[in-house]
Amino acid sequence: AYDCMTGKDRKALDSLYLASTTLPFADRLNAGIVATALNMKEAGVSNADFSACMKAGTTAAISALESIEAGKKDSVLVVASEQRRTKMATMFEMFFGDGAAALLFGKDDVIAEFKGSYSVSCDFIDHYKGSGKEFDYGWEERWQRDIGYGKIIPEAIAGFLTKTGMKIEEFDKVIYPCYFGGTHKGIAKKLGIDKEKAQNNMHAVCGDTGTAHPFVMFVAALEEAKPGDKLLLASFGQGCDVMAFEVTD
């Protein structure tokens, strides 16, 4: 969040949204802690926590963008962050990573213009963590791969394309999390995406960082993007959010 706000006026922020499934407090506004660390103003601000599923970060981003489009807010900082604990000797220990990313949404000095979104919401259980429990409980890998990532992400992206009339060929990068390497490639093949246009899942770099991971991948794509590039971003977790952006000059 500090890095994201470098050179920006923190007092001008209307809201801070914090997304995570590993928030430290159950009854305390975690976003308020980040806002205090940033020395944000307190009056006229509505901060909020987004949690309970891995697509909470993109859901927070869509909420921020819709409030800006509606003219209710001018500047919203969305932060996604995870510190994911696992049992020893489980597959999750090999797949999970800690990480965070922050995106500032507003109308001034825009580096990537929002072009629309589409969401699918379903109670698909690939894993869960009960109230008061320390670790996730995961279902079988094939269920997660084939019926989860491999089915829900392509269906959501197809729904976005139908809604907007855009074509997958228009996008220079398609960004979606999936820590199963073969399934990540399979999704690209199913959607007809050229290999080089599918953003690296970054699993070898940092593991899967949960709610932060779509943003981590998106930031990596932005760092290499050129003016005019179109980026398609999708998340995963009890459904899928799909968002489109076009890089500006």
C-alpha cells in the first residue's frame, strides 16, 4: 500500500478495501489498521474488509470501480494480502505462498482504463476453512483442477466475451490464477489463447498467494505492457470475476 501510494495524496482517498482470507481479526476492521498505517483521513471515508473466498480481491476491485463510475467516490485503494498457513506434508505446503498487492482506482493519471466486468458466483468447494480453524481442508486435486479451475474460469471468460461483444484475440495478455501448470495451459487451449498471451502463473516465483494472486499477476503484466495493450484479468474462488483493461499512454 505504501509503494502504491508513492507520490499520491493519501488524504484524498475516499476508501480503502482490504481483501484476505487470513485477516488477523474477526471483530475489528482490518482495513482500518492499514488506513491508520497510511495516515488516511477518518472523516468522510468508508473502509471495508472483503473476505471468505479467493476472489475477494477482484470483488473489492469491481466494487471500487462501480462506486467511482457512479460518481460516489473519486479514489479507492484496494489491497489484497495473504499469509496462508498449511499442515505439514500436505500438497498445500508445496503450492501456497504469502504475498500482497495494491491497486489504486480513480479518474486521474490512469495507466489502465477499465473496460468492463462479468462475474460468476457459485458455491463450488475446492477447499474450505471452518470458523476458528487454523488450516484449510482441501478436496481431491482432480476436483479442483477439472471441475474448478478448468471449468469455471473458461465459462466466466466466455460469459464476459458474450456480454461485451469482445473477442479473445483482442487481448494481449490473459491473466488468471491456477497453480496446476497443466490445467493453466489447458485453460489457454480451451479459450484459444496463444501460449505467449497467457500470463505466467508465477507459481515458481511465489506460490499461490490467494486473494492477492490475480493482482500479483496483473501487476507483473502491467510492468511489461505497452500503450494500447488490452489485458483480461480473471480470479477464482466460489466463482470467478472477469475484468478488462486497456493500457493508456
